[in-house]
Amino acid sequence: MARTKATEPKQKCTARKSSSKRVYEPPTSPSAAPIKKAKKSPRRPKKKGKIEREIRRLQSTTNLLIPRAPFVRLVRELTQVKLCFSEIRWKLSAIDALRESAEAYIVGLFTDSYECCRYSKRVTLMCRDLQLASRIRGDVLRVGVPAGR
């Protein structure tokens, strides 16, 4: 590659408002006005990386994600209100089996609905993806649909 001389930038002519003549004003030299460097703010970790780390951590564990106490309260409420049993006792192993099957169902439903979401070239999971996944699976309970339909 041939060597070339470094050329200086073109000088601008500016017009003053007070007179109609154009007056030459040389550009300010770089040494006259010191250039201040802006401080760099510390980098924040990306949310995507944080979410992926959390997903990997949760996939590597075998413990259940649904907390036991709220699930027990929900099961007792449903058996009292919906099934009209006043006082029914549950064994801990029965509640654990119910909890594990409920979590497996929910995880499968979210997996299928996320596949529906990706098929429609979106990243955000919507209610209609859950409805479509439950309809494809042939579930009796429809997600997000009123009971009368």
C-alpha cells in the first residue's frame, strides 16, 4: 500500500449575524479545548444470561418447585368447597403424589405451549398458546376458558 500524507480537515467558513459579509474563522485547535472522557459505567449482567443460569440450575435439581404449604392449603380448600366434604384427612404421601403429578402436568403444558409460541415465531408466551396446547393435548380442563364454553 502506498504511503500518503495526512491531510488536515477542511476549514469552515461561518457567517456572522451582524454583517452580511462572510468572515473566515479558523477552527479551534484541539489543544485549546481539552477533551473530557466520559466515565464508563460498570457493565450490568445481561438478563438473558441470568435467566439461562436459573433454568440450568432448576433443571439440575430434583426437588419440586411448588411449595408444600400453599399446595396443601389449596388441596384442602378444593376438597371442602368443590367436593362438599367438611373434614377430610390427607396422608402426606398422597399430597406429595398429587403435588408431583400436578407439577409434571404444568411443566408439560408449559413446554408444549412454548413450542406453540416458537412455531408462531414469537418469544413471549401468551394465553392463546396455553389454550392451543391444552386443546392439542385433548385436556378436559381448558386453560383460561370459562367453564360454560
